[in-house]
Amino acid sequence: MTDCGCNKAMEELEEFLHNELSAEQCADIREHLANCDHCSAEHLVGITLTTKVKEACQEKAPDQLRDMIVGSLAQLEKS
Ligand SMILES: [Zn+2]
């Protein structure tokens, strides 16, 4: 068994979540996630965030979402 290790798994998690990895790379990450509690927890968080963002984009009109983001950025700049 060749485990790609936590560092590589974490580096490639983002791409993995967005299906931007080759089949071979995906298999490596998948295998690591199956064996590593830490990385599989990170993966779960990543999936949840990705799904929430997608849901938010679908539920809300893009304009509304943009205003919300612009609004919260403006608040950050003020503080
Ligand atoms: Zn790991």
C-alpha cells in the first residue's frame, strides 16, 4: 500500500473537491482519506462548505449574494 501522506492529501484536497485531479491522483487521495481520520475530517468539512456555497448560489439571486458579500467586506474595512 502506498499512502501519499497528509501533506500531499491536504495540498490537493481543494482540487480533489473540485474534481480537478487526474483519476490517478484522486485514487491516491481517496486511499489516504480512507486511512486517515484527520484528513477525512478535513475532507468532510470541505465537502460541507462546497455544498453550502453551491446551495447558497442556487437559492439566492446572484445580485443578492453579491450585495451580501460586498456588504460584509465593507464592514470589515470599517472596523
Ligand atoms: Zn492524513
